[in-house]
Amino acid sequence: METINERIKQVRFYYCEGNNVAFAQMLGKNPNQTSNWVREGYSVGRGIAAEIAETFGVDKKWLLTGEGSMSTQDGGVIQSIGNGSNNNTQVYGESLKKENEMLKEQVKELKEERDRLLSIIEKLTK
């Protein structure tokens, strides 16, 4: 059976591509603290689970118990600006996703340009 630690790791992977620093920043926490949460056997309280659920828009019941699915009904990332211990923390989950997609497109274009240039070089060296 999957543990809460594994489910937190899934959230971190899905929303932050596994990047613990980005995950910690989005929660307004120290990366050392958030890395503990994914360690098997580390006790994660309901308060932490609630913060993760609220910040990333995941289902709190799923996070705590594994029942149901990860996403909430709207399935979106919640954009929040501070709450309680997260004062002055800005979370831009959707913009990070969009930026990631743009970067992937740029990588694709650069690979195409590289292939075009390699083709030209090959023709010139014949």
C-alpha cells in the first residue's frame, strides 16, 4: 500500500518535475524540511497535508489516505499568495507549467536548427 510519503513525492514530481527546491519554494518551506516529507516512515501531519493540498489543488483525502484521485474536481493548480505560515509567498503553478511548455518548444526548435546546420556542414564537407 502506498504511503503519504509516496503520495507527496507524486505531487512533487507532477507539479515540480521532482525538484525539491521548487516544491519547497511553492510551499514557503525550507527544502530540508520538504525532503523529509518524502522519506519513508517520516510522520507527516494533517497540517502539512492540508498546506500541500491547498497549494497544489490536490485532494486532501487522497493525500492522507490514498483513496480517490490526486486532483480535485477542477483539477487545477491553486494560485495562492500567502496563508498563515506562507506569508508573502507567491505560487504560480500554472505559469510554471506554461513556461515549461515554452522551454520544451524552444528545445525542439533548437534541435531542428542543429539538424539543419549539421546537414549544411555535411553538404559542404563532401
